[in-house]
Amino acid sequence: SGGVHRWWKAALIDWLAPRPGLHLLDLAGGTGDIAFRVLERTARRAGAPAEVVVCDVNPAMLEVGRDRALDQRRGGQGGDVAPGRTQSICARISRHFGQTG
């Protein structure tokens, strides 16, 4: 990608302008790159922490993101990881839009 993915992700976070207390549902969130950027941006500001739920049809991608979140939490920066809750939310969204899986 020649680094273009870094540019559009940074541009997206600038456009979202996430604030503390934000609740975000990241559909097709993969390994959580956008979620981590949102959490990093909001952690710099005073207020309630942001909450991000990442959904993806690929369980392996979610596992990578979960492991990454757990690793960061050890350093005091990661959030809660609730795979069952995320899978339940994703299942409900998939049913709503007629997807299976």
C-alpha cells in the first residue's frame, strides 16, 4: 500500500475527532487498528474513557486484536476485552442485515 493505509487511518481519526465518553461500534474492524487509535486519542483528554466494540466476520483477525489489547493493558493502556459480548453483538448485527456466520 506504500503507507497509504497509515494516512487514511490518521485522516479518519482526525475526521471522527473522538472525545472522551465516546461509544463506537467498529464494523469490519479486523485487528482493531481504528479502535486502538480512537482509544489512544481519547486517553490524552480528561473525561470518561471511550468504549469501542470491534466486530469482524474473521475470528482470527479479532483474536489478533484481542491479544494486542491484552498486551497493551499490561502496560496500562488497553481496555477491557470481552470476546463473548463482542461475538454476541456481531451475531445480532449479522442477523439484522441478513448475513450468516
